[in-house]
Amino acid sequence: MPNTIDPKFPASRDLVAQISFDTEQGKIWMHEQRMLLVHSSLFANLRNELIQTLGTERARGMLMRLGYHSGWRDATLARNVRPNLSTADAFFAGPQLALIKGMVNVKPIKLEFDVGKGTFYGEFQWQDAYEAEMHLKEYGPVSDPVCWLLVGYSSGFTTYYMGRNIFFKEVECVGCGASHCRIVGKPAEEWEDHEEIERLLQPDSMADELLSLQYQLSQLQDRVRDNDDHDDLIVNSVGRSSSFRHATQLLQRAANGRVSVLLQGETGVGKEIFARSLHLNSPRASKPFIALNCACISPDLIEAELFGVEKGAYTGANTSREGKFERANGGTLFLDEVAELTPRAQAALLRVLQEGELERVGDTQTRTVDVRLVAASHVDLSEAVKEGKFRADLFYRLNVYPIPIPALRERKDDIPLLIEHFLGKYQALYNKRITGVSDKAMTALMDYSWPGNIRELENMVERGVILSDNNQAIEMQALFPLLQGAPPSSNHVDTKGNLRPDRPTPTAGTDPLCESLLDENFDLEEFESKLIRTAMARSAGNVSKAARMLGLTRPQLAYRLEKLES
């Protein structure tokens, strides 16, 4: 049997303490969610517009869904503030938050629930429900209850809290002439009309109709669009900012030709993704795509790696083997960090580009290859030419078709899209469901300078997924762990994700080791790499043992090792 709870609210100071005003930035926060303080008449106008435009039934469903989402978000807040979900004090955070926000004055009448067993019955009286008052003022008394958003809020909050579908219905309403509003909540299947309620909480068919029309319009546009404007054909790329679209347009224009392409951009901007996109959108898509980072190969071996080697050419060459050019024959070869090539390798590369011929190391036979070259570098090759580090004739040969790839700080409009993309990837990898990123965390991400570009963002999202609980949003300290214990404001983040020196240094909850690291230009990625390699060394290469040392699962460590070696 469920326990009958004495319907008495606890103190709400813990909830009120979550509200903060940032008057310098013009922002209001409740925990890590950004809030708005607006006139109630604004909601009245919006409500009337919805009713007049969509009709009463569709407006009701849309407002119920809006309230459901709001209640769900507040339940996540309640979980952080009052973590013991089995108590009435934790549950009463929902009615108290509705009261604090000025939505309605809630008076509990009866509450019986058991989170473990999933049983629930709640009955509440609403006084001064703003939604009913607005509807009554605009339309007069009506026959059906009108507190749609508030009912949705109650259902969303309680559904999250109980871990199963709980629906509330308004059984008395001021909008219908009653002296006050009254709601009753219980598990969905206990309502005879639960299918109708579930339908109202599902996306409106109008959205499907609009999407269908939008799809048809898109098809028509594709038929008349100029062939050079096919940004949507770029594979494995995410972005819609003007700088990113310009780069993809340049890439698309080059796709069908044979011209060598030079990708220019900082480390981590996704040059290999662009190279693969060029290949997959070209007539060579069915042929090999071969990638080589020239900075990862010893200068003594780079020629053998590129052009192949004959047996006996040098000590250790026990067999003849193809180089990257021969493996890429008919397809595309991507050379990253091409500025790292030795002068001799640069000369050999120029010959292949000009003549389409090569000789393996230790061989005199000339082999013909048909390879499209995509080169990339994070350094300015024209400056390398001036400094005598790179051949001018090779530079001019590569620089026929340069494509600058913007840094992430130059395309911040794409950050939400990239986060959504990476969330999908790592939710599947770690078998988690993450509801997104908190408003305050998103503000910090948008303010950050991203020295590591997209690769850094991806690593940060992965860390956030690992550190966040199921059905929770990623909060700022999961993305910027060095800010733990500091006031949660994006203004505290510098270009390395550390506290700015002009801000107060946190004292509560700090760790001496972390403090000392922060004084030494700490690099988190480098530290993580060294920590992993140290654990692997201590475990004599045993991945499982090293994972236990690091507090990771074996698949999580194996994934990080693969990233370190790539």
C-alpha cells in the first residue's frame, strides 16, 4: 500500500536560492537554466494568437506540451536540489516552483505515492491560476477546463519524478465558473481517456503536414537549384554558418575536376573530413581514399611510405610493398601536415604531380599512377617558402585551388549543431540518453575561444556525456571541470577553459594538486594523454588493468587509446 503523505509544503529557501540575476549580462538564472521575466499579458497575447490561428483543440495540445516540457525541466532541477526522490519534500518542489514562478498558488489536498512501486494519487487545489484568469477575461465562462499549460506542467514534473507516465486532469476550473481550480493526478492507464491525453502530448499532425510541404518544396528547389549550390551533398559535415558554407561551396565546385586541392586551417578544424567529402562527391568515390599525416612519419621513412619500397632497399626492407600513391591509384590521396615533408620527398612529390609517375625506394622501374592529391597544413605554406622550408614550385603546384577552413571561433553559429551531432554519437557509444546542454553551459560554450577547434568540442561533449546522468542535461562543470566550485558564469572562462585571472579564485572545494596544475599553464588533453600512457606502462600494456587504475571501463579506455594513436 502507498504511504499517505501529510500534504504540507517544506520551506522553499533551497529553491529560491537557485535564482540569480546577472544584471551586467542581462540574464536571469535558475540553477543552470536561463529564465525570462516577462509581462503576463505577453502570454495572454500568445495564447490568444494560438487559439485564433490553430483553433482551441490544437492550441490546447501545444500549450500542454509546452507545460509538460517545462515541468520535466523543473523536475531535473528538483533532483539536483533535493536528490532524495522518495520523499514528499522532493516532490513538493514542483508545486513550489510553480508558486515561485507566479504560475499558480498550489494547495495540496491529498497525496499518496510510492516511487518504488510506481503508485500515485495526487489532488491539489489551485488558487489564482493565471491561465484561467486570462482565458476568462478574454472569452468569458466556458464549458471545458482551460488551464492547459499548468496541467501539462504537473504531468511533466510528476512523470519525471515517478519514472512512469502520470497524467493530471483539471476537474474544476475558474474558467468554467468554479471558485477555484482543482486537479487530480494518477497513472496514465487509470484514466479511461488516457489515449486522448497521450495524443495531446504527442507532436501535432500539423507539424507533420508542414514538414511534408517543406519536403516537397525542398525537392522542387533541388530541381531548379544551380549545380554549384549543393552544400547538402557534403558528407560527414555539420554547419550552416556563412564561412562554413563558403568553404563547402568551394569544395563542391572542385569535386568533379582533377585539380589538386590545398586545405588551409588550424589544427582540429576537420581538414580530413573535408578531404573525404571531396572524394565522396567526386567521380572517384568508388576508388580508394588514402590518408597520411606526414608529421607522424619519421623523415627517414616518409619516401618509402609515400612511394613504396623494393625488397632490400635498406636494412629491414624484407619485402617489396606499395606506397600510399600506389594504394590510392584511381582515387584520392590526402596528405595532412604536408609542410613536414623532407626536401627530397617534396621533390619526388612534385614529380608525381607533374608527370603522374613514381619510382619506389630502391627501384629503377617507373610506375604510372592516377591520383588526385588533397594536401593540408595548419601552417602558412607561403611563409614556409619565404623561410626556405618548403619548395616554391611545389607550393605553386599545390596552391592552384586553396580552400580556407574556418576556425570554430569564426563559425560559432554552428556550435549547437555540432553539439547535437556529437551528442548523438556519444549517447550511442556510452548507451546513455542526454537531454542536451544546460542554458548556462551553452552560453559558456558560445563564449569560449576554442583553441582546439572541433576536435576540442568533440572531446568536451564526450566528457560531458560520461559525467552526466541519464535523462539529465550536461551542466557547465561537466564541460569545464576546472571551474568546479566557482560561481557558474561563462565570464569566468578563458581561451583554455580556465578561470580568468581577474576573477576571484575559488576556495571552497578546491584541491591542492589542481591548484598547482593551474599555475603551470595546464593542458588538460596533454595531461590526460600522459596519465593514460603512464597507466598503460604500469600495467605492462594490459588494457583492462590500466582501465581499472583510471576508473574507466575497458571499452572507454580502448576508445581513448585509439584516439591517441590516430
